[in-house]
Amino acid sequence: MRFLSGIITGVLLIVLVVFFLDTFDRADAPTEAESQKIVNWDVAMTKVRRSLGLIQKEVREEVHDATR
């Protein structure tokens, strides 16, 4: 269980760091150049929502099957 919580914490920290790096503008970038994002957050959020929906559906089906 400790290993799983370590992996989950590590993944969340990586996502958080990338989000902050992506959000804040770089001081050394030219002002007329638009900064390029590391991650397309709209696409990432859509995929996460779709995955969460599938996981919820599978859990409901497993719980329903287990309670029969």
C-alpha cells in the first residue's frame, strides 16, 4: 500500500509541476513570441473525464455483480 501511495503522490507532483511550468510565462522568452504550452490541457482534461466515466461505470457493474 505504501508503494501505491508513493506512485500516486509522484504522479500528482509531476502533473502539478508541469501545470505550474505551463501556466507561468517564461521571463527569458521574447515578448512578441507566444509561449508554447507543454501540455494541451483541454485535451488532457477531456481524456481524464472520459477515463473517470469508464472507471465509474466498471466499478458500478462490478458492485452490481458482487451484490447479486
